[in-house]
Amino acid sequence: MTKSLIILHSSPESADNRAFTAVRLAGALLADNKEVVMFLVEDGAKLADQKLEKDNVCRDLFYEMMEMGMQVMICGATMRKMGWEETYLLPGVTKSSMKALSMLMSEASEIVTF
């Protein structure tokens, strides 16, 4: 199975909609029977914030993609910067690291960054 890696560093609250595009792409990749890993770093980590506004265009689609099998990892250094403990993470989101991202990049057939 093809492994696709999406690295998201753009905020889901940004007017440029890069985060929304990333989540939509994840859906298309899942529909093509690809394994999808989304790595959240810097402002992209806000996608996994429990306090993300319910009317945010990304929120429901992000949850749906996780239910469809998208694996989500979040940078531990970003978590520390935001003051988040592991207990704060949404179910299905895993604390990770840049070392793990490096390994994911080596394993991935496709890499996209937003």
C-alpha cells in the first residue's frame, strides 16, 4: 500500500485555507486506498486543539478523516510550546518527534507539505 505523508504547519484558522486543503487531500488519498499520515507541527497543531471552534471549516472533516483511518501525529516540541500535555490530545492523535518525522519521510511514497 502506498504511504502518503502530509506535513501541516499552517493554522486551520488561517484565511489561506491551506489546512482545509490538506484535510481534503487526505480524504482523496484515503479514497484511493492509500495509507495517510498527517504530521502536525507549529500552527498546524491547532487542528488537533480540543478548543478549535466548532464552526471551523476544517474541524468536522479532520475528525471524519481520522475515523476513516488517517493516522495523525503531532510534534512534541510544538505541544510543549503550546503548553499541552499528552492527556490534552484528541483520541487518535499521537505525540511524536522530528526524529519520527524523518523516519516517516523515509518510508513515504508521497510527501506533501502545507
